[in-house]
Amino acid sequence: MSTESNEAQSEATEGTEATEGKKNPSPHDRFVQSVLEIREVAEAFFKAHLPPKLVQALNWSTFAIYDTTRRGKGKNIRNTDITYHAKIKRANGDILDIYFHLEHQRNIDYQITSRMYDYNSGLLLKHEKQRRPKQPLVANLVLYNGVRKNHPYHEDPYQYFDDPELARFVVSKPYILVNLNKMSDEELLSHGACGLMEVLLKRASKANFVSWLKANRSLVRSHASVSYLEDSLRYCLEVADADADTLTEAFVSIDPKLNEPIMRAVQQIEARGEARGRQEEKLGIARNMLHLNLGAEIVQQATGLSRQELARL
């Protein structure tokens, strides 16, 4: 039998082992877990395998196990994962948090990169809930002792995308910032169908919005045929620092045809306000009845509120 066939057969066996490992860790997993929970062993391991610059920067007296199990959302615990935490003291005196995820891998895991993203995002959220002012550094390590000499996957995560260079540009940023305040009205309106939405998001809640409308009649008029016109008018009525009559007059001065849609928008907002007022009244009655220790079914029948709405009180 060829070497490749032997490797394939071994990998198939290890794959079964890994599937069972979620409930019954393999001997490999148990050995890694038990030994690397010993602090001095874990410290020696990381000092041997982390980049020298990072080894020197770490305050090793703060190095400790943070968590011995991690789970993905809705998934069983994986017993082969250990998370460590340490502090880094920078030259300017700042203290940084850093976490190390260590995962033992014997079999081929096609989802390792996506799982690392999942684990890391969960750790960042947990760190954030502790009201830490800065996000921590996170380093992932995979301890591999599989049947293949070479680990079959890329260490560079961008190599998993169809276009690595494009992925490097897009994924390396947490988000692409669209700051409307930094762009001129003309530039925003040049964006086509979304132009009016962007300008109104930028302008409508500002104190001088009515003055701006009157000074830019032709600019707004040229974009008044958008499919979301009534949504736009309703938005302006809800957030602008002006009463409905003043806004109606300003829009009608731009184009008399706007009178009808803006009046509909006013009516919709008034109806929504009335409905909200009735709902608040029902909720108030329900609170009072519950304080009197009346049963939930009685409160539900009296107010017409749903069980879910009562549960939130």
C-alpha cells in the first residue's frame, strides 16, 4: 500500500476519533489537555514557539490559564482547547491584554480557520462585557501531530479565499467607514438612488435643516422622484428640529407636488403616535394589575396583551 493510501486511511480513522472526541476525547487530546494545564509546562511551550519579540514583551508572572474549554455557538464543548491570558507592559507604561488559544489537532480539520474566527469573536465580546477600555490581542496556536509530516493547511488565512489579495484588502479591516459628515452634499447626491437617503441622514437632524432645505431647493427637487420619497418625508418629520407645519411649508416650496405625500406622512406619524399611546396605556394597566398579584391570564384578558408582552414587564 502506498504512503498516500496509508495517510488517507489513517486520516479517516483520526476523523472518526475527532468526531467522537467532542464527548470522548482521544488519548492525544487527553494527554495535551492534562499536561498543558500545568503552568510551568505551558509557559515553556509558549516560550519555545511564540515569536521572540512577543516572548520578550510578555510579563510572564501574569501568564495563567483563562479557560480550559471553549465552545462554538450551539455546539458541544471541545475538550482539546485551552485559552491562556497574560499582560504586556509597553515602553510607555501601557498594559495590554493578550490571549492565546491553543488547539491540539491530530486529524484534518477543514473548518479550523472559520472556527478560529468564531472563537476569537466570542472572546472579544466577553472581554468587552468586562468594560475593558481596549480590545485585547489574540494569538491562535495549533499543536499538530497528525500522520502527515506537513500540516495540510495555510497559516495565512487569506489563502483560503478565492482571491487572497482582495481578501487581504477587505477582511483586514473590521469595517469600511462611510462617514457622511466628511462628504459634500453634491458628492452624496451623485451616488444615484441612495443619494437622497445619505443627504437626509446627514442633514435632517441638524438645527438648520429647514434653512438648508430652502437654500437647496433645486438640489433636493432634482432627487424628489425616488421610490422611497414618503419614507424620506416621514423620516424628516420624525427627526427634524421643526414642527410639521414648518417642514410641510419648506417641502411644498421645493415642489408643490410634495404636498400630498407629506400630508400622508404626517397622518401616518400621528396614527403611529396614537397607537403607541394606547399600547403604553395597556402596559401601564398591566403593571398595576401584576403588582396587585392578579394572575397573568386575567391580566391578558383585561388588556389584550400577549404572553410575550406580559413576560417583558
